Amino acid sequence: MRYRDFGKTGLKVSALGFGTMRLPVYPGTNDIDEPFAIELMRKAIDSGINYIDTAYSYYNGMSEVVTGRALAGGYRDKVFLATKSPVWAINSEYDFDRYLNEQLSRLQTDHIDFYLLHSLDANLWDNRVIRYNVLKHLFDAKKSGKVRYIGFSFNDDINMFKWICDYWNEWDFCQIHLNYIDEQYQAGLDGLIYAKNKGMAVNIMEPLRNGYLANVPKKTQAVFDEICAKPVEIAMQYLWDKEGVSCVLSDMGRYEDLEENLNYANVSSIGMLSGKRIMGIKKAQQTYINARMVPCTGCNFCGRCPQHVQIARNFNAINKYSVYNDIELARDFYKGSVALIGGEATACIGCRWCESICPEHIEISSWMKKIPEILGV
């Protein structure tokens, strides 16, 4: 396993981190297959992975419980354990500490190495973090030893990312969404560079975009065939190649996934990509751009829709249909990443506020009417 600097902390973390948001489950259920999950996690640790990432909300709390059980018997001492505070559930000054103590109990530990405020955006920042003095409680947790290093995961645009980074000098690290087709999505490449220049470690989530970059369209696969590379290999190497990336998190629910990612991680390094592979990635990016029905880059400038429509996610759903020619894939994404959390296209009232700031000049309100019809949702 290759290890990388974790920002200014002086720590070394494995290039590949084990994520627990998609643990193996029993067929037809959302119940974790606990024996298999524990076996898989311990296999990862025995293979050199020293970063385990979970969260209060995963599997309704059972991810933390199973992780705690997996780290029993001496495994806790072999890893850096990361989990996240459910910021959206904080409704008083007392809630932060209550959730933290509950997490320590679930994880069967007296401290959490890396503690994150989960999925920050402008709304959570103003109405939870600031309103309930969360940063003070977070810093107190660090001083008490319950938490060693503090950070946040992020789900908003680059301007909000910079605001949060600059607001407080105590951040040790952050976690952002990044892959080779989402360079300008949310914090993106600019956010990686910004955080790195502040001395923060940067973890990467969604390197395969929820499997989107593992099973690529035929035209993209043809590009990778030309350079004798596999889709997952390229997606991971794209990130490990970059200075400032501390750890790439992957949710590995099968032995095959773990073994494949370990093989790639074991030869990873900054600046590892050849010119041929860099050009291949650029061509692959273009195949996705050419196949999109809507030219949305995911910049999320429209993220503050007055009606709270999740515009970029709606476009992501329709583009899955056009890229893969798979209506069921698009519907499943819409149901799981749009309808489930709110922000459906049907909530659009046609005010066109979003169109006034869209850098791609997309007729958004018109598309919001078409998307439910096309997908049949």
C-alpha cells in the first residue's frame, strides 16, 4: 500500500480509504450482511488500508455499529477512524455532544481520529452550524480528546466552499466530490487546490460517481481500449495523480472491488499519469459531453433555486438516460437522488431565476417540464 501526507497533520494515510456507505447487504433488503462486511473490512485493513470512513446516518446507524464490531480485537489500533456529525439533525446547543457520545458508543471507542461535519451547504452552515454554535462544541471535543482532527464534507458550490474554509482556522481536512467528469462540480478541482494551499488534507468521495464511471458507455470504453486501461483504473489514477489528494474513498461491497482497488492503489503516486493516459482522459470526458442531452456541467450556480428544485440532479438523471440509453437507470437515479430527498422537477414554477445565472444558458424551466415526461416519473 502507498501512503500519502494528510495535509499539515504530519500523518500518513493509505491512498485508498474504505468507505462504509455501501456495505454488502442481504439480497432484497437494506440490512447489512454483518459477517461478510466485517470480514471484508478486516481484509482491507490486513492489506494496508488504514483509513475507515463511516457516518451517523449510514444504514440508519448500523454502519457505525458494524464498523465498531469490525474494529474490535485489535483492529481499532491499526486504523484512523473517521465518522460524521449529522448536522441537519442538530436542533439545540446540546445535540452535537449528544450525537458524538452516541457515536463513540456505537463505534466502541474513546476517540474518533477524523470527525467531520457532514455534507455542509449554505443552509446547514447558517441554520445549524452557526445558529447552534457547533464550531465551539467541535473544538471543545478536540480539546477533550474525543476527537483528534476536525473537518467537513461538502455539498454546495465553490464560493461556499471557500467561505467555509476561510471562516475558521481550525480545519484540518475536508472531503469533496471529485472525478474526471465532475471537475467543476461543487468544490471541484478549484476546491482541491484552494484547500491544499491552506494546508488542509483533502479526501475524495464518489471517485466512480456511484458506479457511473465503472460501467462506461461504449464510446468511452473504446477510448480506454485504445490506451489499454480499465475504467476503474483510469478513474482512480486520475485522482491519485493529483497533488493535494490525501485519500480516495471507495465503497467496496465485494471482494472483487477490494482486490481491484488494492492493485491500483499499490502502484499509485502523484504525477503517475503518462501523456497518453492524460489525453485518453480528455477524450473520455468529451464522449460524456457529446452524449449529454442537456449541457449541464454540474456547476450548481442554480443551487439556490427559490423553490428548492435540485436542478443539477434532475439534469443528471436525464443525462444518464441519454448517455447510457437506459431508462431504468435514469429512473432509479431520479427516485433515489432526486425524489427521495426532494427537489423534483415538478416543483419548478418557471420563474427563470436560474436561467439568469446559468453559465451554459440552458433553458432550465423548459427542461424541468420535459424531464418527468421523458422519464415517466
